[in-house]
Amino acid sequence: GSTNIGEGILSGAVSLSDRKLARPWASRVMIVLTDGIHNAGTSPQHATSKVSKEDIMIYTITFSAEADVERMQQVATGGAGNHFHATSPEQLKQAFRAIVERLPTLITF
């Protein structure tokens, strides 16, 4: 019954920073899908502070009535992303569409 959202963010950053897996020119974006109820380990805000220094953009999506929306809004803001709250499958689809529309685009010739 424990959720360590901060460790999830830090683990995601490790994956996004692995030079063997990541394309050097690609934007690094993380989507944290959670009820936002952090109750163990590293705080999500602390993890976001560390990750944002690595130029990783963080979007958050919360999905339950009990969600800690305020905390996850702080995470998204600290990660230069946006927060979405979805109460239905359609709202979840809309959140992912909105994220895709906000992703940085790289044009090369």
C-alpha cells in the first residue's frame, strides 16, 4: 500500500538519460500517471527539482477523486510541463492528445 512517486520520477529520468537508449536530438519528456497520493520515499517535488536540471519535461495526469491534484500540479510546473486531471476514459484520451500537441518539435534538413 505505499507509493513512492518521487522514486518513479527519478527512475524514469535514469531511463531517459541513458545515452544507449535515447536519441541525442530527441526531446526528453516524462508522463506521470498517478492518483498523486505520495506516501513513501522521496518527495515528488524533490525528484522534480533534480530531474528538471537535466532538461526533462514532466507532464502529470491524475485520475481519482482522492487524487492529490495540487501536488501533481506542482510537479508539472516544476518540470516545465502541464497537469491534467481525468475522471473518465475520454478525459484521459484528451489529456494525452493535449500532451502530444504540446511536445517540442525538431525540424531538420
